[in-house]
Amino acid sequence: MLNNLDLTWQKRRGAFNHDWLKNTYIQSLSSWLNLLNDKIEDPHLEQSFVTQKLPEWEAHLAEARSLPHDFVSEMSPKILFNVEPLSNCSQETKSWLPDLIHQLWMARCSVESLVAEAEQAVETAQKAYEVLCAKLKSIPCVTSIKFLLELEPEFQAFYEACVALGKAMEKFPSTVKVT
Amino acid sequence: MIPIYSTPHILVIDDLFGRVDENGRNEERERLCGNFFLNDLTGDTAAKSSTLRVKQPVANAIFCRGQQPVRARSGDTVENDLEGTLNFVRRYWIGLQPGEAPCSMVLLDLCFYTGGVTHESESQKGKGMAEGRPGDDLPPGYFGLRLLETLLNTFPDLPVIILSSMPRAEVSREFSGLGALGFLERDSIESPKLLQDYIQRHALIADASGEIIGCSRSLLKALRAARRASLTKKNLLIRGERGAGKELIAKYLHRQASPTVERPLVVLDSGTLSPELYASALFGHRKGSFTGAFEHRRGAIMEAEGGDIFLDEIGNMPPAVQNGLLRILEFRQVIPLGGSAGDARTIEVRFISATNADIDAVNTTGMFREDLYDRLREGGTIFLAPLRERKEDIPLLVEKFVRQAEASRKDSMARVIEPDAMEMLMAYEWPGNIRELRNCIFNAVTSFPDVEHLVATHLNLPGQGKQSPREDTGISTAGVVSAAKKSLTESLGILGNFSFETLPAAELVGALNRLSEVCGEAFARLLRVALLATRKPTVENPEGEMRIQSAMKLLTGNPGLSASQAADIIKRTLKVYPRLETLLEEDPILRAAHEKSVKLRPKGPQKPVIRGDG
């Protein structure tokens, strides 16, 4: 890996997947399910989860969708030709070699499959979220455990979808390299 | 101070969960605790402000950021703090108060973000979190791996588990190589359950049932070995001195293996049985199979069907029983004594054996079958340290035994254990281990039932000013470990296996002379003891006449040893003593023996004669 490469995608993935999804959001969802299942008590979580924590998904959805899409263009080894030493290659070489390397990388790293899996995971989570929100609208009070308990299966489904999304995002390689 | 809870104490070293935000809170830590069922005992403002209550915590957690400052604000710079983190772990691993258990396990993060705290880093990662420098979030730069290496170099027995949301595969080789025992994915659905499994397998935790008292690391490691062994059905060997609690460990293992299902545990103490009775007790017998076999008997192995059998003191097992047991272990079938092939019963039993003997030494003499030994320890060996090597457990044991002794007598008063008594109990070496300590305490309580204080004078310990005056031997016995406290085989084993490889060069200077001196002194003491032990009292000499031949027969184990051979041995043995002339001048017994030997064999011996084969 070269120091002067722009690794924005990698940082974006870290911010989304590691810092937000895994470290905070999934932990909160899991705690919330434990609260619904009467394994823990937490008045603060009880009051704030549905109104404050849960909707964070909406703010991160766009990033979740764009990360798999941007992976191909930002992490392909063909970007190595934008920086030294490969940028010094002749125009003639650059006209065919980057694309060849890109195609090889796509095939050997099963990039299309990784992207498809991540996109699918995002949409599954979004679908689960929509179902959950629709159910939330149908109950009289979103801060009452009595009503929220009925939605335990929907919370569980959304939680599992988020965990699966975390795993799918993790599968992308973390370095740009020719394979 | 950490009280001894039945729930383990784990240290969590993590920048996100160990920090405190500027409002004194840490919401992410609360969520982690709610997810993994941890009770936050950190004692900082974050723990105090938490509204979380876990109904059945699997562990008590104490958090550490691993960085400075712990409470960082926007504009601050966060740096990793290796020394501070080591001190934090040291406090809970070594710097313990009396009766305080060491921490059970460490959960260690991999990625620690360093650098400036900015509004952006706070909104992205959490309040007080740094933005991260290049490499912080990639395996070669993980501070967690550096910390892991340093922790395990400093505290080699510390159980460490990685707790991370980073991909496991990228660091699997590194953390395994550095000695971490496992990896917990922070976000996995299975992780809370896996944490409980890791605690069972890797954490150092006291026995919650109260059957086995103590929180010394050596005891906790033995308990962990038992829990690990309980996960399989393989046979297991427990080694430890008499009275050290081997049977309690066997029972603990059995309880761990079947906490909910009733499975039998049959205990067979064979130390005092004749070979025939031993075989009968173990294998069972058919009516009329030997004199006195009036009824059929199932035998301990059949009684233990579906469960465990505990065989104590297997070093005493007669050869015929060893042969029979080996067949059973090979074919998993028992035929009672006097029975035929038709009486064979297939068995599903785990054998837990114990010995206080140096079974390896017994093995080499052919007294115990090696193939049987291997079968009996296929699931491993648990070593139980003697009480003198885990004296930190004595206060807890004393407390328990005093209360038990008081409860065993209706008229006994409840008493306070005074410091002078505890000091004396801590100073004693306890050759009989926990059993001896228990007897000592029970005697003290029984002898003084009507007092409110247990004081030193209530304790009847050997060497407490009640010994007969020792004869002046001329050989210094200061610092000598008596045979009662350490068996000769054990002492020789320590010397024989002593590894000189790790000694610094400075310690090797003059080592040969010192070793020779120590050997000479040990020889002289051994000779003296044998000479005294084989004295024969006569009318003229009621103290006993010295018999060098008998003394040397005893020491060599050679009943055919001649008087001149004995004389040669004495001469040669004493020659090793570095200051022979002074010794003979000061010690009348050795002087007499030496004079007798010289008289019998004025010249040197013809050939070496020390043999043990008769």
C-alpha cells in the first residue's frame, strides 16, 4: 500500500461500520432487546431508545448504500496508476494495463459478489427498519414498554439485519493491492 | 478492595468504553454492559451515573481507557498509555489486599484512536474520542497487540481475550502467537454467550459453592484446569500432597461436568485395602469367588456407571489390580472377580485418579505400569499446590474452619481471630496441608470453647516451644527443611530437576564449590540420622550402640552390604564434607563412625559399592 493513496473509502467504512454500526448502534439494539426480554433495567435507555437512538439508522442509510457502490472505483488497484511509481508508466501501458489489473482484481476478489452481498444486506436492514417503523406508528405510546414488547420480533429482525450488514461490510478488503 | 463474589471480575481495556465524557458519562459502556450482562464496578463517574441494572450479571467489569487523558475534551490530544495500563492491571493482578481475589480475565481492545479530539471525531466516534492517526486502525499499528505482548511478558499467567469489532481474520495469527486465549466480536449475536463460555474455560474464578476455599492464583488455576477437563470425558490425574484437597478438586470437576443432571461420583480410597479387597472393591465379585465372598458385589466401577469414579492414592495400587484396571480401560468392559466372559458389562465411566506420590519416579522403578499411567491421565494432569505455596489462602481457610468448629459444638462461643494467632498460622509450613490446618483449628476451638478470642497460645503447632532440646550435632541445621515437611524424594526431585540454564552468569561464580559444600553437608546430616536410627540399646549402653553396617544397609537399601563396604562408604561420603576436621571435632557421633570406618578399612576402597539392588 502506498502512503500517498487517498484512502477515503477505507476511512468512511471504518467510521460507518466500526465506529457507528458495530461499536454503538448494534450494542444499543442488543441492549434494547435485553431490556424488552426483562434481562436488564435501564430507565434512560427505555426513554431514549425509540425516539433518539433507533432513528440514527435513517441518518446513516445513505452512507450504507454508497459504500458498496463506491468500493469498486475507490479501492480497485487501478488507482495505483494515479500515484508514483506506476503513474510514470507510459501512456501506451496505461491505456490497457490498469483495466486489465482491474478486471483481474474484480474476478479474483469476487468483488461483484461482495458488493452484491453488502447491497443486499443494506436493503434487508432498511426493509426491516421500515416494517419496524410502521409497527411503531400503530402503537399508542413509543416510550411504554408494555406496547413496545409486542414489537420484539420486529426489533429482533432489524437487529439481526444490522449484524449481517456489519459482517458484509467487514468482508471488503482493507487495503488496495494487486492480487 | 474486590470482595469475593461468585461472579468473576474482568478488566476491560478499551478506549471507547474506558473513557469518561465531559459530562462524566459513557453511554457506549452502558450499552456494552447491557449487551454482555456486565456489572460496572469501575467506580468512576461513568459507572456512578449509569442507570443500567443487569439482573443476572455474568461478570463484574472494571474499565480502563488505556490512554491519557481518560476524560478528554475537544482540543485535547489523546495518547496511548502503556505504563499506566500496566499499573492498572498490576493493581488487580498482583497488588492485592489479603483475601482479595486476582482479576479473573482481561478483555482487550485492538484499535485505540490517538491524536486530537475534534468536533468531527466526537460526532463520529463518541464524546472525548480522538480522530485517530494513520495506522491506528490497521493491524500493524494496533496498540492492543502491543499491549497484549507487554501484558503477557509482564504477567505470563494473565488470561487475556481480545474484544474487538475489527475483523478477526486479519489479526488471528498475531493475537494467537502473542498468547491471547480467544476473540470476542463486539457485534456478534453469539458473543454474549461466548463470553460466558470463555469465563468458564479461561477465567480464574473461585469456587462459588464455598466447598473449596481460597483465591490464590495457584488454586484458581487448578480449578480452571478442572473446569476445562470437565468439558471432555477423558480420564484425569490429580497430583498433590496429602491433605491438599485432591478429593475436593475431583468433586468440583464432577459438579462442573454435570451441574444439572444427577450423575454418580464414587470415591474409592484404596490406601489401606489388601490387594484382594482392592480388586473386589473396584471390579466387584461373584458370590463364592474367594473366601468371604458371601454375596455378589457390583464394585465401584459399576456403581459409577454413567458418571465418575475417584481413585485416591493410585501409587499404592497392587500390580494385579493395575493389570485388571488396564484391561477395563482398554476394552471398557468390567468382569467381576470370579466371573466369566458372560458376566462382562460395558461401562461408560470417567476415571479421576489422585496421588501424592512422585508417580513418575514410581513409574521408572516399574512399580506402576506406564501404559496404565498414560490411560489414567489422557485428559491431563491437575497439579494442586501445597498450602505452604498458597499461604494467602490461610486467612480464608482459618475463618471457615473456626466457624465450622464453633458450629460443631453447641456450647462454643463465636470468636475473633487475633493477629498473633494468624501470624503464627501464616508462618507455619503445614506439611499436612489443609487437613492439618483444619485439625489444628478444630483442636483450638474444642480446647477453648468458652472464649471470644482465638489467640496464638490456643494453637498447638510443632516447634512452638514444646520440642525436646536438640543434641548439639556440630552440623548447622539452620534453614534445614525437615523430612516431615518435604519428602526426600520430593527434595531430591527438586534438586535433580533444577534448571541452571536460566541463571545469570554472575550466579555461576563459585557455584561448584557451593554445590559441593551443600552436598557434603547433606551427606553428613543423612549419615548422622541413619547412625542414630540404627542404634541398638544394650544394658551397658542404654542410648544404643552405633552400628555402621546397619546404618549403611539402611541408606543404600542393600541388605547384603558388608562391614568393610559400609566403612568405605562412610569414609568416602564424609570426604566430600568441606571442613571434615572441624566436623569430626565437633560431632561425636560422626567422629565415632569415622574412626570405626578407618579402623576397619585403613586404606581406600577398591571400587564403588553404593547400590540399591541388594
